[in-house]
Amino acid sequence: MEHKIIAYLEEIFKIEGFEDCFLVEISQGGNHKLTVFLDSDSGMSFGKCQKISRQLEARIEEEGMMPEKYTLDVSSPGIERPLKFKRQYIKNVGRKMEVLNVEGESYVGELTEVHDDRIKLEYKERIKEGKKKKTVIIEKEILFDSINKAIVKAKF
């Protein structure tokens, strides 16, 4: 069933207004619940989610893929969910994020650059210089292959 849902979504993503949308994750839970997380290069609005949800629901019902009573939840991943794709990093350039690498090291800083194989974070660090401390700006490059989890930090 997941392959059919992905195929339906790919058809929807070819429709004008949805070309920059992409699938992040599909999960099926108990009580016949289907959850679909989508994102968009230009930002995933409630309206986009709603329109995609309606189209997807119509296809699911047309194909009889789910029982008569089921729940379909189509939404954006939300800020608390880790980034999965390079294009998600690109749209978050300039935002503060926390990156945990595979060695267990954590870095919190502003995402300043995204390259094919790595990202660059910028953050401030206090260092001791003689008897005084000073603040320096650190630029840390992190390879995508070494990222365990990256989460955008919300500003309040």
C-alpha cells in the first residue's frame, strides 16, 4: 500500500502549485491511521496540506485501500522532527539548529551554508586567552554522512 500512496503523491506533486512538494515520511498506526508528512521548498502551508489530503483521500477511497473507517493525517513534519533531506537544510539556511553527529557530539548554531556533501554551522564560543576570556566565532563544517540528527531550533 505504501508504494501506491507514494505513486499517488508523485502524481499530485506534478500538479501546478505542488511541484516543490516532497514526501518526508509515511507511517501506518493502529486503529487504521495513516500519517503522511510532506514538506515543500517554499514552505508547507495548511492550505497545501489540506488540498493534497483531499486528493489523496479520494484516491484511497476510490481504490478501497483502507477500511471504511480510517484516519488520514497529512501535515508538515513540524519543527521538532529531524531533517531528513538536503532540500530541508537548504530552506533552513539562516536558522538556528542543533546537530548531533554520529560520534555523539552536539553543535548548536546558525546554518550558514549547504553543500552537496556537508553543511556549515556558525556559533560563538568563549575561549581563554591568557588571563582573559574572549568570544570567538566558530565555523563548523559537518558532513551529511556524519549527521545523526539535525533539528531546527524555534525562536520565541
